[in-house]
Amino acid sequence: MDDHILAAEKPAFARSVKAIVTGDVQALRRELAADPALVHARSASAHHATLLHYVAANGIEPELQRQVPNADEIANVLLAAGAKVEVK
């Protein structure tokens, strides 16, 4: 994983992004359980992406571009936790 890309992020947000792009549902659930506000958090990068953006677009940083193997399951976890579909 390209940790240098996520170095500017808060650790929990970075761990959540890693869980998303690798399809690790359990790790994502653990992060959300420990800090439910993560579902509304925004990236510190100029794009200010939410965690749901990393599932849907997953083209935010080219180094993190990869197909999430279980994107539907990951998205459902985020939506169940309160992620907003329409954010600006």
C-alpha cells in the first residue's frame, strides 16, 4: 500500500481507506465502531473525499486506483453507518 499518499490523513481515516481499497470489511467495521464519525470524515487532501468516494470513484489518487473486490459489501457497510450518498 502506498502509505506516503495517506500520510497526511488522520490515522483512523488512513486505516479506513486501506480497508476499503483492499476490501477488508472487518477492519472497516472495527474503525467505524471505534469512531462512528469517520463515516462523515473528509480527506485532508485537496479533493476532500469521503470514505464512500474511495469505493465509488476509487480514482482519487492514482496509486490507490484499484477495483474494490467487494465494493457492494463495503458500500453497504458505509451506508448502514450513515454515509451520505450526495455530498459536495
